[in-house]
Amino acid sequence: MQQLRKRWLPLLLAALVIGGPVAWYKWPSTASAAETTLSAPVKQGNFRVVVTTTGELRARNFVKIQGPNSMAAQVYNSKITWIVPEGTVVKQGDKIAELDRSPAATRLQTVTLDLQKAQAEFTNQSLDSALTLSQAREDVRTAEYALEEKKLAKEQAQYEAPTIKRQAEIDYEKAQRALDQSKRNLDTKTKQAAAKLTIAAAELGRQQQNQKLVQDAIAGFTINAPSPGMVIYVREYDGKKKGVGSMWNTWDNVVATLPDLTHMESQTYVNEVDVRKLTLGQSVSISLDADPTKKLSGKVTSIANVGEQRPNQDSKVFEVHIDVMQSDTTLRPGMTTSNAIEVASIPNVLSIPLEAVTSDSGYSYVYKKDGRKVVRQMIATGAMNDNEIIVRKGLEKDDRVLLTPPAEKTGIETQIIPGLKPVVPGAASGDTAKSVTLPAKPAAAGVPAVPGNTSAPAVKPKG
């Protein structure tokens, strides 16, 4: 017997040494899967809900550099033929831009021709009036001479026969009436000539004014700075900046701006899903693409009430203005900003990464490490941000959850929370379909009641 023990003992030890690791390696368990899968701990602390957007710096106050007011001159549009480089610091009166004078030159030729016609018409009316009035005055003198002759004839007929005397009286009366009519004709023709000259003079003055308006517009096609500052280009309706070759028109006659760099704001656009989370006065953390180390604080000062369709975007967005609280001389209009708008802050809650949560039939689950094995744990969720989600029930601090489900789920135990029911998608709570709520009453007979999680703090919006 002792010989048998001595013979088999070494063999048994050898089998344990060789077979133990092999059995350990081959033995199916969820521990090996858990160890090869990335995991994350359940964190406890303050939970921030943040809406992140990309914006562009601009000055809150600025002076518009406008082109000429040429609408009265009927010059409605032109092209920018030259403009100083953006960012140029100019003094008051410095040349900013030049507009193409071709449309104004064409209009000037037209009004010059109309002016020449008006001048010719005025001259013609003057000459015609002078000729007409000269003839009328001559007719008055002729009538006066005729009246004087008839008067002499009437005086000589005093000693003639009654018939001759009467004829002389009749001729005198006719001459008197002819003289009166000539005088009336002279007065009428004088007034008529004055009216014609007034019309011709008015048309001449109108054409002279048109010519002056066009000449002033042409002079205004050289645009000067109304005040000192840094030249910043304006954007057209399609988002492109105005530059050489861009169209200028009298309805939108701003060529560039001179911003006040001491008061800056970030202009951004928020999609229609996130805009309902924003309110005026919310705090914003602003960083610059040009200098990621620079951090600025801001607050929401304006939220558009109506959405718009921006170029190269599929969904509607709302314009939002964020006031930069600090004054910084290094800030320049057009700089790209990253804006983190804090819409809510929830203190002392548990949270896990979003990718750790799975959904099944309206319930939320995570795969949790439980010693050397993995279990499928039902959870109750709350608010979420871009990266994490609040866990209101089902996990504890420092539990570890898998970021991806195990490849082999056979044999994994599922642990549920009694009384939980799925939230109907689209409920007023605002949570996604992953969220579940805790009922205040027993779900069914024989199942212990699970009170609502009254310890979960409410969301406290910032601002």
C-alpha cells in the first residue's frame, strides 16, 4: 500500500500542476468575459446637464459702413471693386471701399440728355413767348392808331348829314372795341407765356436736380470710414462675407462694420431639440478654438422665438446670443467659440456612462460586475447629458458596469427591481425610452410595495 502511494502521489501532483490551469482556462464563466470587457465605476457627485454649441464672436455694438444713398438717383445696385483687407485698423475718413461706377455712369448719361432736352425746351418757350407777346403788343398799337383815326373822323362828321355822322360814330365804337380786345389778348397771351415758361423751368430744374443726385451718388461710390476702428466684413444672406465682386444694393447698403471690441458676444444656433432647455440668464463656459487654454464666462441674453433653416443643415435651428462677461483685448470678431450652456445642475446623485445602458421592452438595464461574475441589473434612470445618465435605483456607488454587453449572454442572471414599470416614450418627464419610474403604490397583489424614490433631488435649472 505504501508502495502504491509512493507510485501515484507524484503522478497526481503532476496532473494537478498541468490540469489546474487548463481547467481554469477552459472553464466557462462570465468572469473571463467581464475581465476582457471595458468597465466603468458608478460615480456619485454633482451632475451637470450641458448643451454644447459652436458659435462665432461678434461685437454687440458696431458702426455700419454704408454706401451712398442712391435710390433717389435711381442707381439701385453695383459691385464692390475694391475693399480694404478685413481686420484693417482705420482712422476716420480713411478710404474703405470702392464701388463700380458703371451703373451710375449710364444713369448720368441718361439724365444729362434729359437735362439738355429740358434746357432746349425752356429756350424754345422763351423765344416763342417773346414772339407771341411782341405780335400782341403790335396789335394793341395798331388798334390804338385805328381808334385815333376814327375819333378824328367822328369829330369832322359833326357838320355832315345825320347818316354820315352816325356812320362815323359806329366806326369809332368798333375801333374802341377792337382796342379793348387787343389789350385783353395781350394780357391772356402774357399769362399763357408765363405758364409755359414756368412748366419749362420746372422741368429744367428737375433734370438739374437729377443730374446733381447722380453726381453725388458717384462721389459716394468711394466709401470712407465714418469713425476709427477695425474693419470687419458683413455676411450676405447665404452666410458668405462681402468682398471684392460682391453685390451692393440700396436696400442692404452696408459694406462693412466697425465693431466695439470692448463688448463681445457669441452668436450661435441651437437645434430645436435642445432649445427648449434654454432660458435667459443661464451660465455659459466659453472656450476659443484659437486658444483652447483661454476660458471665458458668459450668459444667455437672447433666444429666438422662431426657428430657421440654415445652409448645410437638415433641421431647424434657433439663433442664440451669449454675452461674454469679461473684456479681453485679444478677442476678435469672427473667432470660433465652443459654448457649454449649463441648463441644469443636480447635486449628489449616481451616474454612469450612457453607453453602459441597454433597453429591453421599455426597461433599462446594465451589465454589472458582481465579484467574479456578471449580472444583468435593471435600473431606474433620470436626466442625462451628452455623456452620462443618472441612476436613481438599482446601483450603488463604486459598482462597476460594463461599457459594452458581453459577447456571450448565456447563463447571465438578471436582477430586477420589483414594482418598476416602463415609462411611455414621449412622456412629460422628458426622459428617453430608457427611463423608468417608481410607482408609489403596489404593482400587484403579493408584490411588496416599492415607494417612489423621494430622495432623488429635483433638477435645479441654472439662472
